[in-house]
Amino acid sequence: MVTRTILVADDDTLLRESLCDLLGGMGVDTRQAGNGGGAIEILSHHAFDLVLSDVDMPDMTGFALLAWIQAHRPVPSVLMSARADRQLDVAALQAGALALLPKPVSADRLTRLVRQVLAGGFS
């Protein structure tokens, strides 16, 4: 069985660890980054099946991270934001994200999305 790996980038340590715990319960390996720069460092050295990133991080926005990912290490990506609205949702999709999840992130919605992406059924 192939182990899937997801990078979770969020400056909220508690949320980041909670998401990793949830994903770990699904049998997914996770790596964590507390900011966009940390995510780029990890992405530069490791392959991932999915990236979950907060939109609002101190050193780099999720949109800037997504642009870097698309230019250097293409991998399916999902953005998350506490200020999710229709305009931000459209911007995320136009930037190449698979989805924009509102925070707090619904465990059920995240689980369904991750399963769909990892099964190759989300594009």
C-alpha cells in the first residue's frame, strides 16, 4: 500500500496539529509548516500528494505559496481561511487551488475532500 503525504501550512499551531491528527487518523502521513517560507523549505526537499495552506500567514500569503507551488513543485493544493467569502473563494479557484475551506475547518468536509483528492477524483 502506498502511503500518502500531506503538507499542512498554517501559523495557528493548535489548528495545524489538529488537522495533522485528523489526517493521521485517516492513515495519511503529514508534515507541518508554521508559515509559507517553512512550507517552501519542506516542499523543496520532499514530495507531497496534497498541500493544505492557510491564506493568511505572517511571512507569505497562501496565494503566494500556491504560486510558488505551481511554478516549482506542482501538487494539488487547498486553501483555508477564517475570512472565507464568495470573492475569496473565486480568487482561490482562479489561482489554482482545488478549493477554499472556511475555518474552522469541518472534519467531515476535510475528510471527504482529502479522500477525493487522494483517489484522483478531484480536479
